[in-house]
Amino acid sequence: MSNLTEIRWHGRGGQGAKTAALLLADVAFQTGKYVQGFPEYGPERMGAPITAYNRISDTQIRVHSNIYDPQYVVVVDESLLEAVDVTSGLKKDGAILVNTSRPKEEIIPHLKGYEGKVCTIDAHKVSMATMGRYFPNTPLLAAIVKVADIMDEETFLREMRASFSHKFASKPEVIDGNMAALKMALKEVR
Amino acid sequence: MAVDITKLGVKATWKDLTEGMVIAGAGTSKDFNTGEWSTDKPVFIEDKCKQCLLCTPVCPDSCIPVKDGKRGEFDYDHCKGCGICVKSCPFGAITMEGV
Amino acid sequence: MAKRDRLSGNEAIAIALRQINPDVFPAFPITPSTEIPQYFASFVANGQVDTEFIPVESEHSSMSAAIGASAAGARSLTATSSCGLAYMWEELYIAASNRLPLALALVNRALSGPININCDHSDSMGARDAGWIQMYAENNQEAYDNMVQAYRIAEHKDVRLPIMICQDGFITSHAVENMELLEDEEVKNFVGEYEPENYLLNPDCPMAVGPYSITDYYMEAKRNQAEGMKHVEKVVLEVAEEFAKLSGREYGLFEAYRLEDAEYAVVMIGSAAGTTKDAIDKLREQGEKVGLLKIRLYRPFPAEAIAKALQGVKAVAVMDRAEGYTNHGGPLGADVMAALYRARSQALAVNYIYGLGGRDVRVEDMEGIFATLKQIAADGDAGETYRYLGIRE
């Protein structure tokens, strides 16, 4: 179990935190890992805080509980920094990735004294620059893959191209934008 | 699955019953005397009958047999005594009597 | 040749159904089972199955239509959750008493109220006496495998009863996990063509289904129905054996995990069994003799085999993910304790109500249960046998 990576996603209903968790499970699966990706449903409405989880392991995953002491936390919507205790149980040797346009220094005071690594990505900027619309989960996926060192960038991009080609078979015009978003996010994450 | 309906009676064991109580085969009701429930029965007054046969199709239990264009005596084994035939007869050729 | 994949529990069931290619699938959506007919409808639209998919106006109608189709001679099923199952209630008994081998893919969810959409077993536990075969899964793989085996069990000539294939709402239905799929052709051959003996659309033998049964016959009819249930355990094991040859995955009436020398055991149903296995491995490393009995077949209830598997334990905790409001525990507790009593077991047994309305169950929670069992055995007294796990007092 020492090779187990646990990731918790905080988002709002409709922002794609669940989709991002499922995409991450997908891409980790492609590299031969055992994976879990699952949402925790609260009230079913747009904008309500939701949590999603990932487990990634070299061995079979049997546990079916939520994740309380993750190595990594992804905050899809920075307004949740106030609303939700996002660093709860987060391991010191792990990291938190926050989607924000603000510099890291402005985020740290909101993390309740979290002593581990703090990373940021401006998913809005990346998304608008590459896809022309705001889809935060594509840049965040790339950013967490890099932050949590889930796989090397080359493998990641190759697997994602294959995955997008399948997923967007009926609208191939969006594949390049998504790929550009991934590449830009890998560079932009700080 | 053919049902041996002669076994179906109050002495039938659970093993005599079909799976799901399915009744296979058509027209099995012929073999049961269901007319024993009735408290009233129609009486056919042949002298008044004009053989118009208006009574035959209205019987819910097909208890008025027709042969060679003429109706016969009631089938009391299946008649429930509903009296619809009495109402359908324009000639007063059917009356109801208590059983 | 098995195919590695990662799927949610709902996708896994939908794929099993695509591979089975049933004749008729009436459905009405309800969270968390909605995705099953949703995925399946896309298979219908894409021409991947020949199934007659019927969008109906309620669950009462979906079960009625599945019953009608089954009586007509078709292989039919539907899917639902929670209040949807409750709305099928009277039809469940009709399906069973008419001995119609249809299937129901159930995604377990709490019954209202208070209104809640998350997992517990109160829906299917309420239907446990309806005359259906009930099978439960720990994870997506088991849900898929149970679905593939379902019709072989239900349609067996010694059984001919409807079957409910249950999995935990959201916890497995909406969780993507690794699994292995069988090839389409393998499933097709394993499940085989449905050849009903009696059916309404058979012109050579007209028949009546569901006749009135007066008092003189009703008890004999119910006893006749019970005979089908009596054969289920044997058939489940036969089908599992054949399935193991195909898939390499072994199934029984239940799974005994590290139970052979266990002194303290947990009996439970569903996804929390996986969490319990992690707790057991951890405690075993510390030298604790702990084990798990995970129910797969809940109806009929394999009481003798369960009592036998638990014969060596000093203390046992039976975990119910549903209330029974008996003031002394839930339905699984009642069944297991009756089994232990009949086997003259000396084990000290307690019954926990846990995980209601999606309340999470952690490895630590299960470690706590085993610690309690150890204390009970040391005290020689089970104390209060009706307990709530992790309740805020």
C-alpha cells in the first residue's frame, strides 16, 4: 500500500471536478495502474460544493471509503478556500494545487497553516488561450499529473491524445485545443 | 407442460400444481362446473321463443348452445345466473327462478 | 480472452447487458441507477443490441412490462433504485409467484425519508421476502460477473425465479475501477439462448398466467414456489463453477476472507467488505485472528453454510446497512443469528446498523469493530447486541 497515491478534488457542481477525477483515473489506468475515481454527491445542483476522489496504486484497490488524508488536493474553484476546509488531513509531504490567477503568496494565508507544497495554475487563462472557452478540468488534469508526478509528460500527452481521439470522435476539431491546453498547463503550473 | 386438471381439486397437493400456477391448454373451463355458484337461474320457455337468437351472443359464459340455427336448453354447469339473457329477449321466453 | 478495462459499476452492468442482448428492457430513470438504461439506450440506438427498449412512465410500469414480456416468452429485465423499487412492490411478488425468470439490476440507495439519494440497503432489504433471488456485489467486477451469471441461475429449470443483481449506489455505481471484461462471444455462449418451456406467445399451447388462487390452493401454490428457491444454492454453485472456468474468477454463496482460523469475524454485504479486507490485513499483520464473511447470495439465505463457516469464531459482528426497527437489529442480523442458533453456535454475536444514507465506512471503523469483538470475547458478554456504528451520541 506504500505506493498508493490519494487525491481529493474540491469543486462546485457543474465545474467538472468529477469529470477531471474520472479523466485522471482513465489516464493512470492507461499506464497500467490500479485506479479509483469517484464523486461524493451532496445536494444535486449547480454551484454546490462537491468532492471527488482518486486512488492510484500498483496493487488492487479494495477500500471503498472516501479519502481523509490525501497526498494531494486540487481546488477547482478558489472561492472554496473560504467555504470548505480544503487542507483537512492533507499530508505535509504532499501538495495542494489551486486554480487561481493570483500569486501563490496571496493563496497561502487561506490554507490554515498548511506546511506542505503549494502550487497554482491559472486554468482560466490556459483554457481561454487554447480553447476559447472556460473548461477548467483539462488544464487542472495536466497540472495535477505534473504536481503529483503521476507519469512522465511524454506518456501523459500520448495517452491523452488517444483518449481525446476516442472521446471526441464526433468533433475532432476540439482535440487540438484540448491538447494545447494540456501542454500549456504543464508549463504554467507553479 | 400439460395440466392434468382432474387432479385440481381441494385434495391437490403442492406437487400437483404447475409452476407459477400456469394453466396450459385452451378452454379448460369447460371441464369445471362453475354454475354451482348461482343463486338464480334462467328458465327457457320454448313455446314463446321465436328463435331470433338475440340471447345467444349476450351470454357472458356462452351457456346458450345453438344447433342448426336454433337455440337449445341452457348449460347450467356454467351459467352464473346473471339474467342478461332475460333482458335481451323481446318475447318473454326467458324468466328467472331461484335455485 | 479477458479484456482489461476501467469502468463505473453502472457502465459495467450496461456492458454485461449489451453482451447478454436481452429481448425486452423497459425502464424508468432514478438516481443512481439511471445510467444503466441510459448507456443501454445508446447501445439500442447504435444497433449493438436487438433489444426492445421501452421507456415507460413509472417503475410500476417498467416491472409490469418486464413481467408481461417474460410471460410472453422473452428474456427481460429492468433497472432501478430506492423508491423506484418500492413502487414496483406488488409487481415483485407477481414476478416471483408466476415463476418468471426476469432480472432486475438494482443500484442500492436509501429509501426516503428523510429524502436521501445515497447508498444503503433499505430498498432491497425491504424486498427480501418477495420471492426473488438476491445477489450482492462488493465491487464493479462482481457486479458485472453476477449480471453475466444471473440468467443462467434464474432460468434454470429447477429454479425459474426472478433475480435481483444488487450493487452499492454511487460507491460502486459511480466509481471507476479496474476490471476485466469477458469477450462478447464468451458471454453470449455462456448465457445461451433463452428457451422457455411455457410462454404466452406459443401458439401450440395456449395458456393462462396468474390465475386467481382461492384459499384451497394458495398455500399449496406458495409451497410450490418455495421449491424453486430450494434449488437456488445448488444452481448458483454450478453456474459459478462454469463461470470460473471461463473467467478464472471464483464465486460461492459467500466469500470467506481469512476466516479459516479467525476468532473474530464480521459478516456484511456490499462495498464496505473491501474496506473491511484492508482492516483485516492490517490487523493480521499485528497477529490478530480476524476474518470476514461477505454475503453474495442473500435470498435464499445459505444459513447452514454460513453457520458452518463461522463455527470457529468466538465473537461475530453482523453488519446491517438497513434498519429493521425490530428494536434488536437489522435483517441480516436476524438471519445470521437464527442460523447460528440453529447450529448451536456458542459465538457471541452483535448486530451493527451502519452506513445508512451513504454514511462513509473507513478502515479505522472496521478496526474498531474488531477491537470491540475482542473485548466482547474477553468479557464473555456481548452486552447490547443492537448497536449503531459511528453514531453521534
